[in-house]
Amino acid sequence: MAEVHHHHVHNQDPEAGAEQRKAIWKTFWILLIITSLEFVIAFTVPHGVLKVSIFIVMTIVKAFYIVGEFMHLKHETKTLIWSILVPVIFVAWLILALLLEGNAIFEAIFG
Amino acid sequence: MAAHVTTPGAVEPKMWLGGIEPMKASYGKLMMWFFLISDTFTFSALLVAYGTARFSFPAFSGNHEDFTFSNMYWPVPERVYESVPFLHGVSLPLVFVGIMTFILIASSVTMVLAVEAGHRMDRANVEKYMLWTILGGFTFLGCQAWEWSHFIHGTDAGSVMKVMENGAWIEKTIFGANLTENQYGPPAFADFFFFITGFHGTHVFSGVILNILIFFRAATGFYDKRGSYEMVEKVGLYWHFVDLVWVFVFTFFYLV
């Protein structure tokens, strides 16, 4: 087993994975910049549909980078990508359906 | 064992017992993905319930500057979360939760750097980045403990609210929040705060425990002997998921 270990140490190339590390830091800066922009928008854009829409789009962009790059899903097989994405699409529908339901409850009580 | 010695780090551990590798992912990694999907459902259920409750309550309609706490409408989040440790009485909306978000994103970066070091069988760097990730996790938990404590104890003045007690409406000053009383808005708002951030915090906590286990096993040479650092990757998936959930909690609970 000690031999196995040595084998690897000698094979280690300091440049190995350099490109991957570059991609990781790039993703970090993208996430940081989007989060900072969210703060700017939180205090400059008036509250309304536009603001909420911007926040939702930014959140999805952040989720795309975290799942795609950090969790490596972008580089997996297509079957795996769809196995994860399809259930999430149904969840998005559930969210929409129950927001409408919440609005109907509001109308029934206060409308 | 012989096969391992001659071809260290080769793909054998990835093969499933049927001799193939479905979706080109190892058994453990695929099961982690399926677990995360089920966990997505749980968190979605909480956020969906939050959205439904919020849409069924009146929203505050006036100017944000004129906002005061009342249980008659849903509060404006930036006026609820505006405290920062050591800066008592200073209004700094969303600053502290912004710091928490940054800490969690940073710890996700160190985690993925540990995974990358694991691919190269670089034990020293796996140890280094796992320690940073663990530190980030503990810092986040510490921040959350402070935030909860502040939320529970409330502001100096509290809020005067009309509440139903023993069958009669009375005026009462409420300090902070628990599951039945809430100085910031309707009690449901505090309930969702405790359940959603609490459930997320529990995930962070178990993530830190798993990270410590991975650090320990890496540091004692377990993965070198096994010839694969894939465990770092699997726990990394969980840790990124926790970060991902926070991104959604941050938007839907604190920003919108």
C-alpha cells in the first residue's frame, strides 16, 4: 500500500487541475458579484413586481452556477442532469399553484 | 486487492455490482444526488407553505420609511433584520445576513477546492481546505445563533399589539418572538422563520459533522489507503446543497 502512495506522489503534476481551480474561483466571483448586486437592488429599486422578478432571476442564475459548477452537474451525463431537473420543474409548478391558492385565501378573507 | 496495487485510483470502485456504471456516476454519488432531490422536496414544502401564508396575509402598503411592526400585515423583512453584533441600536438592514451569505459561499468554494485536491490525491491540500470549510460552517452557525437570540429577545422598546387573550382583545407590549407571539408581525411569520432557518441550520450542523469526519479520515490517511478521495466529493455535494438552499432562503425570506 505504501508503494501505491508513492506512485501518486511521483506522478503529481503541480499544473494538474489548474484550469479547474481557475473555474472554481471564477464561479466564486460571479456568485459574489450577483449577491452584491442583490444588495444594491434591495435599496434602490422600488418594491414591486419588477424587483421581485429581478431577485428570482438572480437566484436562479446563482443556483445554476452552484449546481452546475460546484456540484459538477453541468459535466455529468444528460440522463443524470434531467433526472435532477425534471422533479425540480414540478416543484416550481407547485410553488406557483400554492401562491395562487394563498391569494385566493386572501381574497376570501379580506377581499 | 492485487488489482488496486497495479492500477491505483483506477475506475474499479465506481463499477456497480452488475459490472456497469449507470449514468457514469458511482453508486454513492448517485444515491447522494437522489437524497438531495428528496431533501429539495422537504425544503420546497417549507418555502411553498411560507409563500402561501404570505400571500394570504395583507402586505404592508405604505412607504417603507413609515413601516411599523404590526400583526395586521406581513412585515417588511429589511426592517426586521437590521441588527449587527456590537452595533446596538444602529439600523443596518440586511448587513448581517449578507455577511452570513458570504461566509457560506466562501465555505462552498473551499469545499470544492478540497474536492479538486482529492482528485489529485493531494492529502495536504484536502486537509487544509476541509479545515477552512469546517471553520466557515461553525462561523455560519455562530452567526445564526446570534441572529436567533436577537430575534427571540426583540428590540428595546418592543411593539404594542392588539392580541386576543382569554376571549378578549387586549393591547399588549410584545418583546421579541416565539411560536405564539411575535413583535415583528403575525405569529406565522416567526413560526416560518424558526422552522425554515432552523431546518437549514440543522443541515449546516450535520454538514459540519460530516466535514469533520472527512477531515479526520483524510488526515489519518484512510483515503490514501483506499486509493480514492471520492468521499470528499460526496460530502461536498451535500455541503453545496446546503449553500444552495441558503441562496433560496436568502431571496425568499430576507430580500423579497
